[in-house]
Amino acid sequence: MPTECYRFVIQGISTGEQCQNVLHFNCNNNDDAPPIAVAKELVEKWHASFRTDWLDWQSNRYWVRWVEAKRILPGGGNSYWREYPEGSNIGGVDEDQGVLQCAPIMKLFAGLATNVQGRVFLPAPWQTAVTANVIGNTYATNAIAHFEDLLSFSGSDHDFVLAVYSKRLGSGHGVTTCAISNILGSQGRRRQPL
């Protein structure tokens, strides 16, 4: 079976507003498991291993509402999601969030063999994490550490690799490294990351 690409969505509430973070993961489905089974494995692995890491560096004005995984390549598949009770998975930093419209950006790089870059808009950081529109070391270090843990991990039956999904190329490229944009600002679609 060729490499499959799964979309993974973290739906959160950020100071009363919906906030979605979309990631992609490649998976070699050598045992031809149904897409719903692999999607469930991805969601349950995130819940068990990465949920608390994700929340530890978020403001306590942010909470995770649900997570979802769905195969997008090849073909498609059913979604598997896990919903959380309101306010049950809140961020670990006891501080208000800063400006919600200017979210930090995690830049994803898919290696030297491809000229593919991706980005993930992160939830708004807490207020003292940003000084003069520059993200502080604590926030940046925690965000990078979390994404480095996501670069490659094993579920119960499959291995997953963080990927940059290219709709135009119809493929998911494995991420080799990531970096956080050190400047906050408005980011337009299909523009170079800040």
C-alpha cells in the first residue's frame, strides 16, 4: 500500500472564538487497515501522548473542543473524532491571550529533496509571551519542542510522520524540521511565511 496522508484537526475555543489547527500526517498502511481504523489510531495516540503537551504551552483562555482525523490521500475515508466536554482540556498558562488576529506561525520544512514548505497557525499566545511583536523564548521553545515530538511517532499499529500536504501536487511530504516565525503579524493565504 502506498503512503497514505491523513488530515488531523484540533478544534479549540480561544477566548470564546473557534480556532482550528490543521496538521497532516503520512502513514505507511502496509497491513491495509481500513482508513477509519488508522484515523482512530492517530486520534487516540494524540489524546494519550500529545494532548497535555499541546495544552501545557497554551493560555488557560484556550481549550480543546474536539480532534478529528481523516484520510485524504489516496481517495478519502471516514472521519474519526473525539469530543471533549466544555472546559475540560484547558491551557496550562494562567494568563490572558494576546491579540487573537495575529497568531504565531510554525513553519514546516519538508527536506532538501523537495521545495515544499508548510505552515500551521497556532492559537494566540499569552500576553507576556510577546514583546514588541516578537515571540518570547519560552513560547517558542515549547512550541518547537511539541512539533519536534510530532515529526515522527508510532501508534499502536502504524508509524506516523508529520507532513506538508500539497493539494496541487496531490501528495504529502514528510517534514524534517520546523521553526517558529519570530514576528507576529497578519498572514495572507499563499504568501511567504513571516
